[in-house]
Amino acid sequence: MSTIDTEGVGAGRNRFIYVAAALAALNGLLFGFDTGIISGAFLYIKQTFTMSPLVRGIVVSGAMAGAAVGAALGGKLADRIGRRRLILLGAVVFFIGSGTMALAPNVPILVLGRLIDGVAIGFASIVGPLYISEIAPPKIRGALTSLNQLMVTVGILSSYFVNYAFADAGAWRWMLGAGMVPAVILAVGMLKMPESPRWLFEHGRREEAREVLERTREGGVEAELAEIEETVEEQSGTGLGDLIQPWLRPALVVGLGLAVFQQVTGINAVMYYAPTVLESTGFGSTTSILATVGIGVINVVMTVVAIALIDRVGRRALLLVGVGGMVLTLGILGAVFYMPGFSGVLGWFATGSLMLYVAFFAIGLGPVFWLIISEIYPLSVRGTAMGAVTVANWGANLLVSLTFPMLTANVGTSSTFWLFGGLSAIALVFTYYVVPETKGRSLEEIEADLRENVGTASAGGSSGESPDIGDD
């Protein structure tokens, strides 16, 4: 039985919405697959090509640099050419990047392929949640948009299995080339999907927008069109520069804050270096690899739990629980690595804490960040604003991934985890005082609050209710 509440949505419309959302969520699978595949492939790449430590770092992190570029370009492209066309473009670019890596005759071409793949996942990280949030009914928008994050976790897990399948032969070219398969599926599937109704309306294609809404709504189409029309008229002439204006500044603070906190709290350091961390607890290589697969499974399962809850308990509540759990588990991890001779029983404590840390991330910062940034920006700058926020996210990702080995070598593993825990505590305070609740509200209602509440005091008060997004 589906965990998504479908009350009031006809079976045909329900089916179409799910298909459209699932196809768009394949953007997340490309994102996740690229994140995980290089960890296994690189073990064999360095046997083929002679590389210095610096070049090895460039090969591994090249996709992140490309993703920052893709995110910077993707936001503007999403507003200019449309969400659907950008998804198609991203699939083609990912296909080319994967093929380039698989056929690379030397390191420079391999790095080029990584950069091309990175541009595609930069596109994907923006346009997947953006498209779904604009086509989904408000009642189930949170769950459907979070499918994108679920597919990120599925992509990571599937890359682990692909690595395992080709490990005996050391076939790193097949590992990297396997990314062409989901790219083809995404491109072919999206050929039959419509454009976002909000983008269509903004570009003067009202009848097409109505047709899409009629396929995805049980009723209230004219009312929703009127809301979209009102917001389009109000924001005439807006652009990225308006994000620093008083009425939009709170949304910019929320997006940038969550973007940075999602990364500096350590998640990708754990994803990229989990086998190394687990080996240091006294586990053998095989046990460490199996534990890493287990972490991937937990990541998927807990993201499903988040999807089941996100439209029921709300975005902000999941963030508070998830980030709070990360603070606790990172504190335990630091304590475990601080103790001398922590192999054996304490090694299992480290493994368990690592898995719990990933579980808390998967119900909070993992899916909720991408959902919130797809909801809180005005239509005319939504793609561009998400691009700016996603650039910050990828920049923080690159910073953490490059510095984690240096941090553990210079200040120790325990201090590194405690640093992540301290940053998680700051993220918890930020969430409590700054992040609003957007559950069950249309995108136009959220924007209306931005306009109406600029300069007003917080509505949360001492009751602990979520702050109003219009607060400044």
C-alpha cells in the first residue's frame, strides 16, 4: 500500500502524477549513481593510469566542480528553456560524460568525462525537485518531491552493487559506462511528459498550463490558475538581484543556510570515506565493504520513512528530529575514536553510530533541504534561486570532501567528528529559529506570505511554532 495520501485524487490523475514524478526523480538517481560509482571504480583506475596524489584528488572531485558549474547554469536554463527541456538536456550530457569516462585513453580525458558528468548532475540536482514541486498537488507535494532524494539514495546503493558486479574483472570502464543506462531511460521517459504548468503560464501558454493542471488535479484548476496569474503579475520584472531585497531575503537565508549545513555536517565525508573509517575500527576489508552496503540500505529505507511522514508531520519537524539525532550520533562517534584500543566491541559501536547518523540524515537534511528550496522561491526566479543555492551546496560538498582526509590526519578522527557534531548543533539552532513550515500550502500561498510579512515579527513566539518565512 502506498504511504502517500491519495484522498480526493482520481485514479487516472493519481497514476499520471506518480509516473511524472518518478521519471523526474531519475535525476536523483543520476546524482546518486555518480556519487557512489567512483569510489569502487577508482580502485582499478589507479592500476591503469599512473597518478600523483593531487591528480587522484582531481579525478575524484572533478564531478563536484562540474556540478557547481551545472548548478550555476542550470537555474537560469530552467527559467529560460523550461524544466522538461533541461531534464532532457541533463540526460544527454550525463550520457556523454559516462561514455567519455568509459572510453578515456588517458587521465585528462577521464577528468573531462568527470567534469561533463558533474555538469549533468548539477542540472539534475536543481531541475528534478523543481519540476516535481511545480507539477504535484500541494497535498502530496512533499512526498512526491522527496522521491528525488529517495532516488539519490537508490542511485548510491545501485552504484555499490555495480561496483561489486565488475570488481572481480577490475572492469572500471564498465562501472563508469553503466551510467549511460539510467540516462537513456530518463530521456526517453521525459519525452512523453508535459512541461511544468507554472513555467507554461509564465511564458504565456495559459491553455497548455490548464491542460496540465487538469491532468494532475481533481478540481480547483481555475482557482489555481488565478493564483499563478496573480503571482506572475506581482513579480513582473523580478530577477536574481531581487533575492537580496527585504521581502525575499529570508528565503535566501533559509536556502543558503540549509545548503551549507547539509554538507558541513559531514554526510559526504561519511559516504566517500566510510570503508576507510570502518577499517580503522579493526574491521577487515570485506566486513567494511559489507557495512558500507548496509549504510546504503539504511539510507534508502529511512528516506522512504521520510517520504511517508513529510506531508503528515511537516518539513520542520523532520529537520529538528533528524539534525538533533545527528548531533547525538556524531558525539558518540567522536567518543569512540577518542578511546584507545577501540577495536572489537567499540568498533561495533562506531559502526552502529555511523548507521544511525546516516539514518537521521536521511529523514531530515537529506530530503527536506531539496524540498524546501523548491517551495520557497517566487516563480520568476525559482530556477535561478535554486541554482544559486545549489552552487553553495556543491561548493560545501567539495570543501568537506577535500578536507576530510587532512582533518583526520592533523586533528584526529574523533575531533573531526566532534567538529561535524558542533556544526550540526548550530544547524539545529538555525532550523528552530529560521526555517519555516510549508506543509500543505500552495506555492502561491508561500509566496504571498513572503510579500505580506516582510518586516513583521515572528509569528512563532514562545509556543515553538515554526517561524514565518516572511520574517526578516
